[in-house]
Amino acid sequence: MSAATTDYPWLADEPVQGPPVPPEWLGYYPAPEPDRVTRFVQRVWTRSPIWAAPAALLVCMAGAVGYTLATNPTVAGAGDAPTCLLKYTTGFVCPGCGGTRAAWYLLHADLPAAARHHAIFVFAVPFLLYMYLAWTGKRLFNWRLPQLTISPAVMIAFVAVWGVWSVLRNLPWAPFTAFYV
């Protein structure tokens, strides 16, 4: 074993990429000490139970569902909660505009109305729910559900479609006025 792999055991399993590095280069720059916040987060992360992250995410999702059900965004006025600051101040429909109303209609099983308010949100919800279930099942119960992997090209295409749709729904002439919510 070389001096580099003795000092840095994680390098032993890595394939050699490029010319060999002289061993003295590896110890030239000491690893920086993490700051107090990083040390605190790492300490909490290593001491937390395995179920803490899925439970925290579930609590956040339950809070969003509860907020949506409690506020009834389908009857909210322009200044009522929940409101979008961008739409309230500029009159433009933001990329997420209609998402809360779409969630309201999804929670009430009205798919056409949900898609009318935010079609891309309605498209993304099943994928997001499956990704959460697959991650939680793997983490907590070691289930072997197929993981949904999203390539950079798919993510770029999704964001591009979302961007084009966000611009089209702000155009003030037909047929784009049908997208306005």
C-alpha cells in the first residue's frame, strides 16, 4: 500500500484517474476545520434516529395540506391569505401561481379543475409522491422499490416547459388568456 492510501484510506477503493499524485501533495493543504454551524448540524444528523428525516418531511407535507384545507384558496380574494406577492404587486402570474388552488382541487379529487389552475403541478405530484415513498421505504424498511432517477436532460426539459408555460400564461391575447388563473 502506498503512503497516499495509508494516510487516506478512502482513496484505496478509487480507480487511478490521471497520473499518480506525489504523496507529499496530499498532505500539503490541511483539511479546513468546519465552522460551529456545520459541526452542530453534523452532530445532530449523526445522533438523530433514522426515521427523523422522513417524519420531518411528512410533517411539512401535512402542514401544507392542512394550510391548504384551512384557507380554502378557491374563494380567497386578491389580498386574502394565501396570496402571491408577485401577482399582488405586479399583476403578473408567477410560475407557481395556481398551485395552491390546484392542490385544493386535487385534495377534493377534482382533477380537471386542478389541471386548469396549474397543469404542471398536477403532472408533478404523482412523481413527487412516489419519490417520497420510495425514499422512505428504502430508508426505513429497506424496501427495494425502483428509484425514480431524473437525468439532467429531463430536469432541464421540465424547467424549460415550465418557463415557457409561465410566459405564455401572462400573454394578454387569445388563446393564451385561457391559461390565466
